[in-house]
Amino acid sequence: MERFPIVVSLLAVFFGLYTAFSLKANPLQERGVLCPNNYSVCPSGYTCCRMPSGEYGCCPLPNATCCKGGRYCCPENYVCSAAGCLSGSVVATVMKKIAVVPSASEDV
């Protein structure tokens, strides 16, 4: 009878490990943010935005607002303007986007 709690505990640990590994996130998501073209990847915490070329670039902000023209982006809940990023009377500096990293084809 004393072995029963140990067996139950071992089964619980095994089930917990199995669940953790079986529900593991997509490797692309672990490396970063997969852009809507399902090919380009931005670093984690960045936002995919279109560049002037039409390809995706990475804004170095999470949930950023992508500005028209494709060169800049603003923090979440800010509006792009000629003066910078606006949120009420607060003006923030626009952020320049960086290039994306193409994902490996077998990961897509």
C-alpha cells in the first residue's frame, strides 16, 4: 500500500512532462514572430510590417502601428504622423524597421 502514492506521483510527473513536450509551441514561434506571408520571421517582441518594397520588415516594438510608406512604425495605440508618433498630446519618435529573417522552408 505504501508504493501506491509513489506510483501515482511518478505517473503524475510523467504525464506532466509528456504534456509539456507534446504541447510545445511551433519552433518558428519560439524563434520569433512569423509574418503574414508565412515565410518571413521577426525577432520575438517585434511586429511584422510591410516595407516600401512590399516585402515584410520588422518593427522593434511589440504590437506596433505600421506607418504608411513602409519605412517607420510607432508604438501600440499611437498614430503615425509627419510630426512623429502621436497618442493624444504625447509625441514619440518613429522607429525604423529592420529586415526580416527568411524562415527555413521545412519549418513552414
